[in-house]
Amino acid sequence: MAKYNEIETAAINLISNGTDITGDIKSTGDIRIDGTLSGNLATKGKVVIGPTGKVKGEVVCKNSEVSGTIEGKITVTQLLILKASSKILGDIVTSKLSIEPGAMFTGNCKMSENVNNGGAGTPREKEPDKAGK
């Protein structure tokens, strides 16, 4: 019985069209936004911004598919997909980026294999070991 209580990996959160939220959201599950969020969004899962969705704030997630509008920085550790109807007004930090024709993007884009800051120090730690035998 304990196993059923511990497993909560399939959590999907939905902010539907016509819903306006002001404030920050933190989650471990996937999130789909078809309404409006004025605040920051951080999740360990996937973020989908629908065609009617709008985010005014910073977005941090694992994967993202954007069809709506984001006004602020978006940081994606794996894959960011910008659909033809998407509009990004802010900076992008991601490992992989897919942009469909028609998508609008205004800002800077930084692509790196290690988006997380913690992974940057690993190669430097290995080099002294090789030199020091």
C-alpha cells in the first residue's frame, strides 16, 4: 500500500483559458497554460504554453513547447520548441532549440549542453587529477 502513496509522477497541472493567476508557481509535474500567468514558473517537468496562453515572468523547466506568448526569460534544461504562433519577448537559455517558421523571438539566446550551473565545474575537477597523476 505504501507504494501507491509515494508515486505521484503523472501530475499534470492545467491553467485553462479565461483563468488569470498572479504569483509564482513551483511544481514537480507538467504544466499547461492556456490562461494568463503574471509571475515566475518553475517546474521539474514539461511546460506547454497553449495558443491562448500568456506568461509574464521567468520560466524554468525541463522541456517546453510554446504556442502562446512569454514576456520574460525562459530556461529549459533539455528541449525548447517554439511553434509558429509563439511569441517570445526575452532571453532563452536551453540545450536544444526547435523554431518553426512564423515564430517570433526578441532577445538573446544561449545554447549549452549543460544548462545547469552545477555541471560546469565537473571538467575542471577532472583536469588536475590527470596532471597530478
